Amino acid sequence: MILSVKVVPKASRNLVKEDPNGLKVYLTKPAQDGLANEQLVSLLSGHLKIKKYQIKIIKGGKSRNKLVEITQKS
């Protein structure tokens, strides 16, 4: 499954909102040195109730608009 995710770094709190176009994720970490991407994977893992290794950013690693692939358990 592939999800469209819009990321808002340096927000006041962590939050995942469902949007008609995908997910909108607010992160407290800044978008530098991959900190926001790490927090995104962690937050999505908790929200979707899956393991972190099942989440992969396939497009937009340095962008606010990302495509995230969710894989099933092997």
C-alpha cells in the first residue's frame, strides 16, 4: 500500500490527521539531518499499529510531500 503524506516539521506537537488527499503529519523535529523523517516513520508506526521496518519513504525524502510504502509482514 502506498500513502501520500504531507509533512509539517517544527510543529508545536506530533499529530497525524487524515486528509482527502492522504495523511497530514505534524512533527516537532526540524527537517535537518533526517530527524523529521525518523520521527515520521516512528509516528506512522504508532498510528497504523505496525512495525517501523514495514514503513519506507519511497519518494520525497527531502520534501514535505512524500510517498510512503507500507509493506505487509513477511
